[in-house]
Amino acid sequence: MTKSAYSAGDIEVLEGLEPVRERPGMFIAGTDTPDGLHHLVLEILDNSVDEAMNGHGDRIDVTLHADGQSVTIADRGRGIPVDNHPKYKKPALELILTTLHAGGKFSAKNYQTAGGLHGVGSSVVNALSQELVARIRRDGKEYEQHFSRGKATTALKVVRKSVNETGTTIFFRPDSTIFLSIDFSGDRISSALRTKAYLNPGLTLFFTDEQKGQSVEYLYQDGLVSYLSQLLKEREVTPIGGELFSIEKNDEAEVRVALSWTEETKEEFFSYANGIYTPEGGSHEQGAKSGILRAIRNYMNVHESTPAGVKITGEDIREGMIVLVSVKLPGDKFKAQFQGQTKSKLNNPEVAPIVESAMKALEQQLNEKPTVAQAIINRVILSSKARAASRAAVLNVTRKIGVSHRLTLPGKLADCSSSKTGETELFIVEGDSAGGSAKQGRDRQFQAVLPLRGKVLNTIASASKKILENKELSNIVSALGTGISENCRPERLRYGKIIILTDADADGMHISTLLLGFFFAYMRPLINAGAIYLGKPPLYGIYPKGSKAAGMSSKKANGKGTPGVFWAYSDAELQKIIAKEKLSGPRVVRYKGLGEMNPDTLWDTTLDPKTRTLLRVTIENENDVRQGFEALMGSDASARYHMIQSFAPTVELDI
């Protein structure tokens, strides 16, 4: 290894907004998904909402232009200052839009409450836009300045010498050299505006979608209660007792909570801090959970509602709940601490007891409505009994399944002969046809095969009882020998690797996703132990003109694959190989399923440890994975609807 000099000359200094353009993922939610693109809208919108939250303006207008690639946001606030900064000798507007961490929200002098606290939002949008135009109305005049990719392209100038109103208007067009795709979703923007209106009672948000030729106005005087009513309507569920609970307290901080119990099996929390959605929760959400737990337990203790032998947990109390939590933290008392620039979590520990204290009002409301309260308590008790029964059933299954009970192994399992766990593998394959090829092509010494019948149960949207009764999932549990849920013990695993092996088409991916959902929800310790893998079979076999016919035994050829044959895993890779290898008139075989491969081809491409490709399944962010599974496979279809709308234009369908 050669040594190279490392000196001061090797140090790079990124000036102005160059760091944002060099590493945009540090400031927004990536540039290759709609999340990052729409994050730009939220950054500008949040600044306008901050003005309204602090008593400056009661209306914000947002326009998605006809090209679908540019947005204008106009508020009726005070207008960004345009006079020269005393230190930097340039207009404050230019300073704010071209400099990181320049803004008026670092102290409580100008903003008592603000969501955009880092002073980077507007400048990040400017840095990532090929065009941005700012119009400011203040001091009786209207000013305008143009920017591009983080730099001013014109000087600040007066465009109207006499105006009565005040406010800020920002037009921006994201940079096509930064974002993979620029295609704003009117539905997504509209939904964000509606949520902002829920969180700010009395604030009007007016949205114009020029693509659709439609406009809509959002204004809610009762805030979170309207929000909760809308969520219940979307989910087509009725609150227990027909009651929505609303809690408001404005002491050290403004706390607003709306909640209800339903007959659903999952709990849902939507938390906001200073008008910013915090998908990972934080101290305000934790305070609400603690307050709900305390209120229900106090009520049950006072009214002696707990049956003998029943143990009530927090999960039992929160099951079926939909809870909205919003806190606004005054800047003279709090320094709001968010996790990351995308502000996914509130980290102020002092907020939790404030919210928990506000939740004392819930117990009082329960006392005022004893009929509704009793219906909720009955729901909690039923949940506790059902959870206890589920745990007992799981434990019973676990006790029956173990390494030594080989007679209980599923009949379709073709086990391996080796008893050394570390060197053995179990292939979970779809269908008897694929199972037959895998059983013939495998090395029986260390490879086992378990065929499944069709698509397995969607465990993300199913009750525990259904999962325990499902034959295919029961076979998997029996074969692995670890038990499930809280009784899953990775040290009991009968195989060193669990390999999900499905067809390389859309149906195969769906089955893989269903199985991954099961492992995530009920056998997560196996994922954490690094024992779960995805096999990667090819979609195409490419046989050059004059080569041996497709389907010939490749093991007999050289043990490493048919000479001269190429394997492609996608349509794009197929074309790339044909072009790169300059193949003329090749025979291309598309494998619609693993069962269409002869055993030797399956060994060469997918089973042989020397030549196959395996993907180990890992979890980087548990909350993101959970939200992903809920969106893709949960009982609420609205998330899938929005996802399909967002990604449909960029997806190549396998039809």
C-alpha cells in the first residue's frame, strides 16, 4: 500500500449552500423519492404557518402550477425583512435565502412558537431549486428578488411602490439535476394543508391545483376534534360509546389532545410539535400515553372495575385507540429539540410531564359520562383477556415444538441429513412444483426444503388467533423449532440459514413480502440474529447462438454453470448483457417460476453456495419498517392508495 501525503491542501471548504447541494440527504428526506421533493413544500409552508401561529395573518394560499413542477406559497404575515443586515451589509431576505442558520427564530423575540427552528428551511429550498422568486410586501412596498441553486441572480428591487397588505410569497421550481423526478402530487399537498388547518384552528389554507383546475379551502374552528372525526370516517369505524374526548390546556405550553376508543385491534398515535408532524413520536406522545394509562387505571380503581385475576397492561388500554397530540412550545420557556432536520421526533424530556398532567382531564370526563366509560372499560378488559389467551396459545405451541420433537415436523419438509445447525440451510419455496425442483437440485447433506402452498396469510392485518390456526405458517414454526412472539428463542433454531426462495416475478415478491411481514411481526429475533435471507433466482437465461440447449445439465458440464450461458435478474439487465456481450440471435428463456428450471439449473443459479446470490435481511430503523409494513399490508388501505398514486408513473409493471 502506498502512502500519500495528507495536508491542509486536501481540506475542502464548501461555502454558502454548497453543503446542501453536495449532501441534500442530510437536510431533506432524500432526492430519489417523493418524500424529499414534497419536503421542500413543507419547509416554506411551515414558515408561513409560523407567522400565523404568532398572530400575523390568518390565511395562506398555495398553488401547484399547471406544469406540476413548481409551487407558489403566499402568506399574509409581516413579510421577511428586506433592510440591510448591520453586520453582513446585504438585505436580510438575501441573507436568509443564501445562508445556512440565518433566521429570526432562534430566540423568542420575534416568534413565541415556531416549527422551523433551525434557520435552514428556506435556504435549503433555495439551494435545491433551479429557480426561486421571493416577493415581499411590507413597509407599503412590494419587493422582488430572484435566486437559482442557492445564489442570488438579481438584486433586491421594488416592483410596486404602494401596497396596503403585508406578507411573503415564494415561488420555486426544484432542480432537475438534484431530484430523480419532479412531479408534485396535488393530493399530497392538499392533505398536508388540511392537516395544518386542523392543527391551527381559525387559520384558512387555500389550495389551487392548476393541473386539475380545482381549488379547495380548509378552515376548522374545532381543530383536532374535526381531525379525529375525519380519521374515523376514513377508517369506517365508530368510536365506542359514540364519544370523542377533547383535552385542551394552555399553561406552560399549549397542549391539545383528541382521542377515542374503537373496536380496531391496533393503536394509532399522531403527534405534532409546533405544528410539525413527528412520526417517531417523542416526549409529547409519551406524556399522552402515560396520562391515558393513569386516567384509566385511576377510574378502574375508584369504581372497582377490574375483575379478579385480570392484569391490565398499557397495551390493553391503548388497543383500538386513535389519539391526536399537539403541543406548541413557547420560545421564551422552551428550546424545542427535534431529531434531525426532518424533525421526526420531539426530544424535550420536560414536555412529557406537562402533557401527562393535562391528561388528568380525561379521568374527569370519564366520571361525567359513566355509560361511555363503562363501555370503554369493558373494551379494555376484553382486550386483556384476549391477549392473555393469545399468549397462552402461543406458549402451548412453543412447548409442543422443539429440536428433539422431530416427529412433529411438517410432512412436506424435506429435511437435511446433517445435525450441525451452523452449516445447514432451510429453503422456504412457493408451491409444490418449485419444491420438487429444489428437492432434486439441493445438496441433501446440508440443505432442507419446505414448500408452501400459495400465498401465505397477511399477518400484519390478521388477528393472532388466525395466525396460530394457519397451516402454512404453522409448518414454518414447526420446521424452525424456535417458537414465536415473546417465546421466540433463536438459540433453538434448527438451521443456520433460513432462505426465502420465490419466483423472480411480482407474485414471488409479494409472497416474499408476506413472509418477511410474518418474521418481522412474530419472529423478529431471527432477523436480529442475521438468520433470514432472500434467495435471488434469475429471471432470464441467455443462451448464445450455437451454445448448448437450454435446460442441459450444467453440473455435468463443469460443476459451475453451463459454459457460455448468462443469467439476468431483470429486463434492464437482460438488454445490458446482450449489448455488452454483443450477442447475435441468442436464445432467451424467461423463467416464469422456479418450477420451470430443471434441478441442475436451479442448483447452479440459486442453491450452490459458490455461485448463488443471497441477500441477508436486516433492520436499520424498526419504526420505518413497521410503518412500511402497515402502509403496504395494514388494514387501512388509504396509505397504499396514496403510495400507488405517488409511485405509479415511475413503476414498470410485470404483466
